[in-house]
Amino acid sequence: TFRIFLRGPEDVRILSKPPPWESWNIGRILLLGAVLGLGSLAWIGFLRHQVSRRTTELGISNTRLLAEVEERKRAQSELSRTLATEKELNQLKSQFISMVSHEFRTPLGVILASADLLSNYLDTLTPEERAEQIADIKQSTCHMADLMEDVLVLGRVESGKMGYHPHAFDLQEFCERLIDEMLSATNRRCPLPLTTEDIATPSRGDETLLRHILHNLLANGVKYSDAGRPVRLMVQRAGNNAVFTVSDQGIGIPAEDKKYIFEAFYRGKNASDRPGSGLGLVVVKRCIEIHGGTIQLQSTENVGTTVIVQLPLFRPAGETDMINRSDTAPAPQLP
Ligand code: ADP
């Protein structure tokens, strides 16, 4: 320890200033550094915690947003589907109205005219003329009844009321009866020769569905053929299937119409001069689907049309009622 006594400031001579750190207290510096370091570490930890919390929150809201987007997409596609169905239904409704007003007006006019003629001039008409008027009334009424039948059958099919109710029946007898009915319903406009091959074995199927199928195909054959032209029905057995071939030599279907003729209310370009609803083939197709069968159509304009329908009418017992309907496409709904 030294003690220096100075007499006055003049005794002090500063040689050079010491560097500033010499006056620092190392301990304090270290303490400060440690405090700062620990503070920074704590701050970084806090920030990291905040970031991870925000990341988790963002992740959750992102998932929620994605789910919402998905939900909206689903709702949107459902809405578009509903709109498309509604559009289709509206279109079908207007087609239905136009078909009914167009196809019913002519026969109604005929009925009214014939009824007027009969009531006003009954006494003056010859028996042949009376019979002719009565035949006109009958034909027009049958035509309207056929149209209504198509509409009602399709309505029943679409509402699921037309089920598959199989039972054993004699196919040969069924076909002969049907041909007789068709001949009388069409006033024997065209001959309907029937050929059968190997169908004597007991068959099992839904007669109602089969009747709708063959009635429509034969009626079309007669309607789209000139009077006197034969419309042939051939029935053969092929394994478990009965193969029905309906062929005519009528006006045929124009190539550009072929892909649409199974659509409701669609009628071929060359068919407008003949009465029809455009529903017959839709009914045929739906009944075939319910019966687990297939349909093929070959047609050449001005040459003729052949329709081949295969139905499983000869399946061994036990297999009989297993109709696979999974591949049936939904048909258009009626208004
Ligand atoms: P519709 O006969 O009442 O018009 P369909 O659904 O039975 O209705 O037939 C749809 C269309 O297919 C008909 O309008 C016609 O153009 C065509 N078509 C069906 N069958 C025949 C056929 N045998 N010959 C010619 N055209 C046919």
C-alpha cells in the first residue's frame, strides 16, 4: 500500500490515458453477458414457442379451411347435379306436353269428326260408310290408349313399381297368343309370321315384362312398315337364354338417329308422319334391364330393322330368380 501526498494539481502529470476496459469490472461484465445470454435464450425459446403455437393454430385452421372447401365443392357439385336433373326434367316435361298435345290432337280430331258424321248423317250413310267411321273411331281410340299405356308403363318402371315377378309359362303358347292379339290390334295391317326353335322346354320369366317388350317391338315393326310387309318374330333357345328376333322391311332408322332412339320422346327424322310417343323403346329397354336381358338393334334406312332381345328364360331351377341389376343405367325420369 502506498500513500501519495500531492501538494497541488501541478504535481500531477498524466503520461497517457489508460484503455477504458482497464477500468471495467470483469465480474460485472461476465454477469451482464450471462444475463444477456440467458435473456436472449429465454426470448428465443419464447419466440419458438409462439411460432410453434401459431404454426399449430394455422395448421388447424388450414385443415378446417380445406374441409370447408371440400364441403363447398361437394355442395356445389350436388347443386349442379340437381340443376342438371331439373333442367332434364323441365326438358322432359316440355317434350311430354308437346308429345301429348301433338299426338292426341289428331286422333281426337278424327274421333270428333267421325262422331259428328255418325250423329248428323246416320240415316243417310251406307252400312259400309258407318263401319268405316266406327273403325276410324276405334283405331284413334286404340292409338290414344297405346300412348297412355306407354306413359303409364314408363311411369311404373321409373317409380320402381314394375318389379320382376317370374313364373313358369309356355313360351310357344305365349308367343302365339301375342301374335293373335297384335294381328287384331293392328287390323292385320302386316302379316306376323312366327318361327320358333327348341323352345318346348319349360321356360320361366316375367310374362308382363315380356309382353311389354314384344308388344312394343312388333307394334313398331308394323307401324314403320308399309301395309302387307311381313314383320317376323323368331324365337330360339341359346343355352339359358331365349333369343327373340323381330325383323321388318320398313322405313329403317336413319344413321344419325340411332344413338338417340333409346332416349325418352326421341323420334327418328323419318318417323314424324307416323303416330308415336318416342317412349316405346325406352319401355322396352327398361323392361329388358329388369329382366336381366340384352338388346341389339340393327337398322338401315329404307331397308328395314332387326331387333334381337335375349332374356334368361331357361335358367336351371335355383338360379332362376337371380337377376343382376347392378349394370342397369338409370333411365330418364318422366315428368
Ligand atoms: P315411337 O315409335 O312411339 O316413336 P319408340 O321409342 O318405339 O317410339 O321408337 C323411337 C324411334 O325409333 C321411332 O320414332 C322411330 O324413329 C325409331 N324406330 C323404332 N322402331 C323402328 C322400326 N322398327 N323401324 C323404323 N324405325 C323405328
